[in-house]
Amino acid sequence: MQDKPVEQAYELASQRYSALGIDTEVVFDRLKSIPISLHCWQGDDVGGFENIEKKIGDVGGGLAVTGNYPGKARTPEELRADLEKAYSLIPGTHRLNLHASYGEFHGVARNSLDRNQIGPEHFQDWINWASEQGISLDFNPTYFAHEKADDGLTLAHPDREIREFWIEHGIACRKIGAAMGQAQGNPCVTNVWIPDGYKDTPANRRLPRERLADSLDAVFAEEISPELNLDAVECKLFGLGSESYVVGSHEFYLGYAITRQKLLCLDAGHFHPTEVISDKISSVLMYLPKILLHVSRGVRWDSDHVVTLSDELQAIAHELVRGDYLGRVHLGLDFFDASINRVAAWVIGTRNLIKSLLLAMLEPVDRLQQLEREGDFTSRLALMEEQKSLPFGAVWDYYCLKSEVPVGAAWLDEVKQYERENGDRSN
Ligand code: RNT
Ligand code: ZN
């Protein structure tokens, strides 16, 4: 009993789930097939690799990265090495979500190669690396940290020239997304998020929204095969510096996505603090074939804390499984914490999302739904609550073992070791 505690605990645990009609081996196959798109920007505090002078922590667009833990990635090579370390500690095969500001411009300053001039060639090293690693890429135009976004307005800007510039950026980014899709043989999800909004009460809420819809139509004018690129648009309710009005609100983008058949991106931190996206998924998927999730964790005014195994995370995973939506939902992460080891932040957040999916898949969904149809709400509640203390941890540990990644907190030793090996990095 002593020498193989993980296997032994799993044997017993799987019997408990089997009694509920759940085959844990089938669950593992299902879980393994779900990729999560890791966000490159956790690795360097949303800095990117454009050749411009930046003030520390100066991201713009209402995005705040706080903390000065040492060791952030300073070059694409360091970021890739950090990602490789993170992937090696997470069960399954996942994706990478890149921002346009992470292109490789080889010393060319941004004033001679601006965001409206970038192309797939600036992402070739990423594409090659991804193919070597056997992972696929997703993409995002970068509508912040730029002089032309300093007043917090981009695609909805009243100045036509500035709008044009950002439209060109969006067009360039869709082409990059399509090139990634072509290279990897599956679509790249290219997600548009813009910061546009006002700190104080606007005198006109209407015009910026009309301009935004027009600008987006111009960005999406060219047809691109959905086998190469899928467009997503991300809504937000308020942010730092746009407390009173955000042009791209939930209602704005829901209507836009439905009428233009785009993916809607729901970020878990983009709503009122008591409002949850777990309740929005089934409504939105009534009218849209597919959505993107930015799995994040809001804390007060920040929408981007490292994802923990919270009630809301579990509620999101339950929705995806209970509603049979996994084939229609792309999963991405979105948080940035500079106060802890950045590789650890990826590992913690991603492992938690996978854990929440495993928990949801271990639930006897058919039985619960039958009880609900029969009106037996007592049994529905009782079984949901009993489910919480079943030996889920033993199944998770075994899944990690089987996937050849560290079991339990053993991954942390590897991160600490890696941190020591890269001790010469200064921020
Ligand atoms: C900002 C959005 C957006 C960004 C990234 C960096 O509120 O959530 O998704 O976090 O694009
Ligand atoms: Zn987001």
C-alpha cells in the first residue's frame, strides 16, 4: 500500500465514481482533448517586444500590472523558455495566445514599423517554435500601449486618421491570424479588445458606438476562411480610467457578434462584481455558434487576478459540461500578476482551469438533470453537495501522473529550480 500511493488512491476513487456511472478513463480522454490558450502576456507583464521606450508598468488602456517580482521575460527567447517550462508542468496539450506587440521586429524601431505595417513575417519565429512544440497559436491586435491610444480611444476615436490607423492594425492582425491558422492546420482565434471609453459622464454615448461598429465592419470586411481564422470581440463594462462609459459594452458586442456572426469573448472579470459569466454562457450560445472565454478572476476593480479554484470557476466548468458546450467554446486565460513568479502564475491558473473541468466531468450530469425534470429538487441539491466531497483529488493526481507532469505541489520545486537557474534576470 505504501509504494504506489497515487495509483492506489486512484483505484479506490475510480470505484466511487464508477458507482455513479462515471468511467474515469473516458473522462481522461475527454479532458485531454480540450486545449487551453495560455496568454503570453503573463510572462512579461504585458510588455511585448516592440522597440520603444516604456516606463515600467506602463501598459495603458486601463490595464494595470502590479508587483515587481524578479525574473520577467525580457526577450522572445526567454518568454518561449518560460512557456516551455510552464507547459511541461501542465497536463495535456495546450495553445498559446499572442498579442501583436509580441512580434519580433529585430531592432526595427516602432516609428519605422508601426502597428499598421506588421505582417506574418514578424511572427515567423513564433510559428516555427509553436510547430516544434506541437502547439497552436491564437492572436490579438494590440490596441493599447501606443501614442495613438494615449487618450484611451482607438477604433471609436473621433479623429478619422486615428481610426484609420487602428483599422489598418486590425486588418493586418487578421492576416497574421490566418497565416498562423494555415501553418498549424486549425483556426487561430483572433480576439479584438479595445480600451475605448470615458472616465467621466459622456455627453454623447451614441456616436462612439456608431463609429466603433463602422470601424469593426472595416476591419472584418475581407472574408477569411473560418478554417484559418475566427474573429472574436470582447466586451467590458468598466476599467481604470473608463469608469463611466465603455464603448464596447456587453450589449454592444452581443448585438455586434450576433449580427456579424463573430465569436463573443466573455472575460470573467469584465462585469459588475456580483455578475457572473457562468450564467451568461447558455444565453449567449442560444444565438451564437461559438464563443471565446477569457478565464480570469476579478477582485474589486481589477479584472485580472490569477485564476483560483473558486466557486465561479467551477460554475463556468459545470456550465460547459452540463450544457454540452465544450465543442463550441474556445478557452483562453487572461490574468497578469507581477507580484509572484510568472511561470508559477501560468501553472496555477491553467492547472486550476483543468481541475475545474475534471470536477465537472466527474459529475453524474444525466442523473442530476433527470431529477430536475422530475421536480425532485431535494435530491438535486443533496447530490450536488455530496459530489463535492468525493475523492476528486485522487483522480486529479493520477491524471497528472498519467500525463507525465508533476503530481501535487511537486511542480513548485521545478519552478523554484528554474528560477535559480535564471537568477541573472533583472527586470
Ligand atoms: C482587457 C481585456 C483584454 C486584455 C488582453 C491583454 O480588459 O481583458 O483581453 O487583458 O488583451
Ligand atoms: Zn480579456
